Amino acid sequence: MRLLLDTHAFLWWISDAPDLSGPARKAIANEGNDCFLSLASCWEMAIKTSLGKLRLALPLERFIPEQLASNGFSLLPIDFRHTARVESLPFHHRDPFDRLLIAQAQAEKLVLVSADGAFNDYGVRRIW
């Protein structure tokens, strides 16, 4: 299975936070699954760290590559077809980062790992 981690799922996984659900933890830990972190999540973390809403152990430019490498995750780039797909999404969800994750999950046929139940309204598979 190919998984797209929502920002909070990624952060909770790497910090071993109890907030991460059992099914999400099991799916991420399954070595048969491929886990992706969207560039949109990296952008979201950059904004939150610059605003003081998120603290990371290292600067983002080191933190993300190290976490991707140590966890065997891949970075999912944003391409034009992802952004173009956002245009046709209904507004069940207003968060621009989440809307891009939805578009990426649809375009790339990825399963979203997220606590956000609003993703269900978009016809994407979600694990939580």
C-alpha cells in the first residue's frame, strides 16, 4: 500500500506520540507499505516553525531529509496536475495544505494517514 502521511501523522510518528492511532501506527510500520511525505507538509511545517507554532529539533532543511532517510519515507513533490486538481475539489475542507494533500492522494492513488475525518468526503481512502 502507498501511504501519504498528513503533517500531524508524520510528526506523531517520528516523535512516537500516543496521539497516533493504532491502525495508523501499524500501517506506517508495515515494511510492505511505501510512505510519502508531501512537499506541502514541508511547506506547512516551515510556516509553523517561522511563526513559533512548531518547534523542531533541527532546522527544517536538516530535519526533513534526516527524518525521511531514517524512516525510509519518500518526499512527494508537488506537480502541476496536483495543483490543477485542487481547482475542482468541493469545499468540504478549506485548509489549503489539506486540499493539496487530497488532490495528491487522488492523483497518485495514495491512502491518506490522517485523523482528519473531513478527508472522507473526497472519496479518498483514509487510515486512522
